[in-house]
Amino acid sequence: MNDRAQEFSYHVLPSRLTGEVRISGAKNSVLRLLAASLLTSDSVHLLNYPGGLLDAQVHVEMLTVLGKRCSVMKDTILIEEQHEPSPVLHWQGRSIRNTLLILGVLTARIGRGKVPLPGGCNLGERKYDLHQMLLERLGAIVWEEDGFLCAAAPPQGLRGADIHLPLRSTGATENAILCGTLAKGVTRVWNPHIRPEILDLIRCLRSMGAKIEVYGQERIDITGREELTGTRYRILPDNMEALTWLVAAVVTGGAIEIHDFPYSALEVPLIHLRESGARFFRGEDSLIVRGGRCYPIEISTGAYPGINSDMQPLLAVYGAFAHGQSVIVDLRFPGRYGYAEELAKMGLCYQIDGNLLRIQGGAPLHGAEVRALDLRAGIALTLAGLAASEGETVITNAWQVERGYNHFVEKLRRLGGTISYV
């Protein structure tokens, strides 16, 4: 992957996007559901599976190493157990942050686990202290060893406990839920991060026999079971992909009908975009975007149902094509503004002041060679290249985009986008 990462690049030309596109299963849900399949010896069948995602492919390979047999057919995956999972994930490939969830489910099910230290997008300080804390609250001991993160439960297994999260962490909430399903007694997760993908995980776990109650943003109660069963479950549509095509239609002056659009997950971003000039209408199961005109935006990221940090690079591109100043505040990952420096190579005028990103929009952008610093930065640069006034945009490190967008190049070409990759 390292060699490919250095060589793989998108070549994008200005394009007006028109047509229809269907949203794939959510990247931020499927990885959690794949981890959840380790909680049972029964078969797990996932529908609306985004098999083209590089991160999903990495996760499936990890499951295979641990003892699962995974069969992918179009947009479905069947996960069957060949033998009890190995407690050690021997993995030499690219790491993803989901290894923390694998550690949790292995410890919950077989009493111990050992996984490579996690990878993923570099978004500043993203340590595993909350994961260590919750495992220790459930009775496990956690330590580092030769580049691995290890955990071991007491002989009687994990036991339910109250877990107080100091901040609304998506990963820690998910890990606490997964571990709690097989822990003895009741696990209460206080101050959880409730968002669509976590609710999707809960629905899937319930279909496997888990007993989970959600009390809004206050707490989640999980009553442990002796074992979980298999399931046949459909993954929810990806709200980040949906938002991407919406922004793409507006900044390129296009018209796109987005099928399987997850309205309930995007209520707040839709309000901001409608008030900022986007023109869209609700279809039977779709969102119909008829371009519009970009007006300046002012947003602050926050927990769901607000605008999450993943969305801000897309909205920064939106602001780049608006006449006037747009302001973005990301209190969680202020170091995530690195993509603005890449956009500046295309002509963007911006200023960073602490947690604040100011964008002076309206100046035409032009093609340039830029680098995808992470997944969402990569897609933001791609949209900027499509909406540029002239020239070819070369996006190096473009494999980052393919980590989280299912069959992206194929879908973009069907909408009239001019893109190739080398």
C-alpha cells in the first residue's frame, strides 16, 4: 500500500455533473459491523455492502486472518466462522483505526486480544486512552507490547460497569457498546456520541440478540448476553457520500438526483446549504439538486445532529466558490485545516487563526498538483478540481479517497466527470 499510495493519483478536469447516482452503504457504519461479526460464531450477512472501499477490504482481510471466511457478491458480504477467532491479529498491511474495536470484541468474546497500534486519517491527537479506560472499567488490563496494543479480561470475563466518557467520542462509544454486549451484567455508557452510524450498529446488534437501550445523549444501557446470534442486515446509506454529491452538483453548476438519500442524518447540513444558496428538492427516495449559487457560510463543527468534522472540508470548498468570507470553526480537530494549504495552490485565499479558518471566496480556482492529506481532504480537492475554471488538477495520494468512497471514479464518470487515475 505504501508504494501504491505514492504513485496513485487522480487527474481531474473541470466538469459539470449531471445525472443520477445511488448512495452506497456507509463507510463509518460498515467497518463497525464487520468488527461486530467477531462477536458471534454464527454467519453474518450484510446487505448494501460497499465492497469497493479500501478500508472495508483491509478489514475483511483482517477478519480472514482471525478465522472468518468472507464471501463478497456485488453489494453483499457473507461472513462465516471457520474456527474461533485468534487472539492475535498478525497483520503486516496498512493499519486502520478499527483495530481498536477488534481488540474490544476479541477481549469480550475470548478474553484477550492483541492488535497492531491503530492507523487511519492523521487528524492530530487521536490516542487510544478512552478505549483503554473503558476496557479497564470493564475489568480488563491493557498494555503496549512491541508495536501491539494488548488486553486481557479476568478469568470470569468482562463485567458490566458505568463508563463515563469525558467527551463524545464515536470510537469509544462503539467499543463500549460492542464490549458490553458480552459483558456480565449491565454496562452504562454516559455522555455517548449518538450519531446515525452508531444507531445503525445498535440496530444490527439487536438483530443479533443484544439488549441495548438508548436514552438520547445521556446514556446507553447494554445488558450482557452469554452469546450473540448471526443476522441478515442492511447497512444504512452513507451520509458523507450523499453530502459530497450535493456539494458537487452546486459547485459545478450541475443537476444530480441522489437516490437513497439519508435525510434524517443530514437535517442540519441541509438547512445550512439551503440558506447558503443550494437549490434542492425532495423526491420519493431521493434528493434532486438543481445547482444554485454558493453564498458564504459560517459553521462550527460539533456532535450529531450538528455538522461533524468530516463535513467541514466539503463545506470549505463550497465557501471557496462563494463571493465573500466564509468561516469554519473545528474545535475537535483544529489541525484538520491542512487541506486549505493545498487549495491555496489552486488559488484559494484563506487565513487560519487558532481554531478558525477564514476563506475569502469568489476568486476562480485553477488546476494544480495537490496532495490528499486524508480521506475528506482528498474528496474536497477532487471537487475543487471539477469546479475549477481551467486546467487539470492532479491529486496525489488519491488512494485516500478510495478508502471511503465506493466505486467513486465509476460513479463520477457516469455523472459526466472527467477523471482518470495513474
